[in-house]
Amino acid sequence: MEIITTQLDSGIGYAFRRISSPVAYCALSIKAGTRDEEPVLNGIAHLTEHMLFKGTATKGSRRINNFLESLGGELNAYTTKEETVIHATVLKEDISKAVELLSDLAFNSLYPEKELLKERDIVLDEICSYKDSPSEQIFDDFDEYLFGKHPLSMPILGKPKSVKQIGVDNIKRFTGTYYLPSNMSFAIVADITPERGAQLVERYFGKKENNGKAPNGIERCVERDISALPAERIKRVSRKTHQAHCVMGVSAYSLYNEKRMALALLSNILGGPALNSRLNHSLREKHALAYTVDSSFTPYTDTGLFTIYFGTDKNSIERCLDIVYKELDVLKNKELSPASLKAAKKQLLGQLAISTDNAESQCLSMGKSLLFYGKVEPIESIMERISAIDSQRLNMVAKEILDPERMFTLIYS
């Protein structure tokens, strides 16, 4: 699986992988997310993503919607705390149209005032619907609780007050600051030649002016502590819900920390998607206390976030917490046996192999890797690093991250 990477004179990074398929995938990744916003304009990265589809200098919104869909293709986008991604899926003979469209959206969008008023209302409705789902809303509230004044505390959708203040001029300033070739990467996974892919990216992105680095382009790569930690370790919020919801977590390793792979393995052992995860076995299978339980590790450029979530009956919240603490203590105080470690690594390696068998996922992953690391690490190299994790290293990471004394807990009850 050869992945070819290069950087154009305009500053944009380019990654390519050839596959045998009639379907082609391409993705434009922009290092512009929620953390790059001013607090008073929280939500502007996400709203800008919506507005990209509302008209360019050469295409109206209707034509944009039909440009690929009329060919049987798909156009989509999403926003995270640290990036905005526009991606397309088309037949391989239409890949040129997809690359052209993504370039047009990124550099030539007009952000019409009339469309902004409509889209702002749509986002406000989206925020309201999100608040009606406590199992999702609690994660935004936990970020705010844990990260405090750190930029990662802000919700991706924004808050009603801040979204209402976002105007066309704000969006143009935001895109003018961050939508630069040097702040982007472009990935293609398709059955075309590498030369053909490079020609397309050069045609539509290579002539753009290289304006240097966007703000925070270097500073965000330096791991640092988050700002002031919460004063209270456990926070309870009264919510009119039938079920209690709990998120407990702690700041963790960044994208650039070599221990992040070991923590990803620990998270998978503790509360990964498989039914044999420790928390799923103890809370759901053994004690029948929770239907949904999981753990996750999200690395960012300067810190990371490890969380455990479960929903349970309001009368069972303390019992669930005790069980979680016991599972954390086991991983923290006792090294995995060789057999258990081998099985855990085998499971994670299998999950990784299956997930990367999806060409669209490959394309999105390549774009993100190139954007934040400046390279795309082959899946074989990642698997080798996972295979090299020993029980001592895993136990050291567990002591650093899974210590209940370091955990912060938010409870909806």
C-alpha cells in the first residue's frame, strides 16, 4: 500500500494512494477548527463549513448541490475542534470535477447575507436538538468543565448567543486568516495514476498564493498543560431525564506524544467498541447496570482527552462509579499477563485493519495525518508500534492517566 506525499509551491500538502475501484475519494483538510475561534464568535468554524455550500463566484447553491450528485457522487463536510474537512466521493472518471469543486468552495465562496440568515437559524435548531440529547450534550459540558478557559472548552456548534453575532464579515476574516494553502492538505484515494492526481491538485491548488503559516500554526504543535483545572472533582447537574448520565475523564497525551498509542490500547481494553471490554463486561453483562458504556481517547495538538461514559438508573450512579474505580485500579496496579496483552493487541490490530479497509476512511485519515504530522505513516508502521507495546509501558501509562485521584466527573441526574 504505497502512499505518495509531496508539497506544492503554494504550500498545500498532497497525499495519494492508488486502489483498484471504480469509486474515487478526495478530501481537503483545513487546520481551522473550534479552538481557533474568538469566544464571542464561538461556532464560526462550523457555520463557515455550512456556508461553503451556499454559493461561489461561479456556482450558486443549487448548482453546487447538483454538481456531483447528478453524477451519482456525494459531497460532504464536517468540523472538529481542530480542523474543517470537505470531502467528495465520485466515480473515478469524475475525480477532476470533485477536485475542482473542493477548490472552488474553499477559495471562491461568497457567503451571501441572505443565506447566512437562513443557515444561522438551522445551526440554532441544531444546537437545540443537541441539548435534547443528554448523552451527547454532556460531552460538551464536560469539555467546558475540564478545560475551563482553554480554547478546547468551546462547543463545536457554538452557543446561541455567539452564533447570532456571526456576520458575513466575520466569516470572511476567518477564512482569510485560516483558509490558506499552507494551512491545508489534500488527499486522493483512487484508481488513477499518481501523476494524474498530482496534475489535478496542481491545477486547482498549485497556483494559489503561499501566504505563509496561519496563526498558531507552530504554537499548537507544542504540548502544554491546560489552563486552570476545576476546583471540584465531581460536579452534579440536575437534569429532567429518566436516566442518569456520567462522564469522567482527564487531560491526556497530545498527537505528538509517543505514549499515545499505549493509551489508545488501554482505552480499547477498558471500554472499546467490542463487547468484551472490561467496562462493558462489568457494568452491563455482569451487573446489568448500564446499556451504554465506553471509553475514548482523543489526542489534540497540545493536549488530549481521555473519557469514560455510561448511562444508568439514577439510583445506581454511585455503584457504577465504584465499579469503574475498581477497573481503573486493576489496570493501574497490576500488569497485564503476556496472554492478556497479546489478546488485547491482536484485537486492536484487527479493528485497525478492518477500519482502514474502507477507502473513504483512508482518504480522510491521510489528509489529517499530512495536515498535522507533515507525513502519512503507513498502516504497517502503526501496527508495528502497537505490537511493540509491552506490559510495563502499558502499566506506566495507566498509572499516569487512569488514576482515579486525577479524574474529574460530571453527572447529569
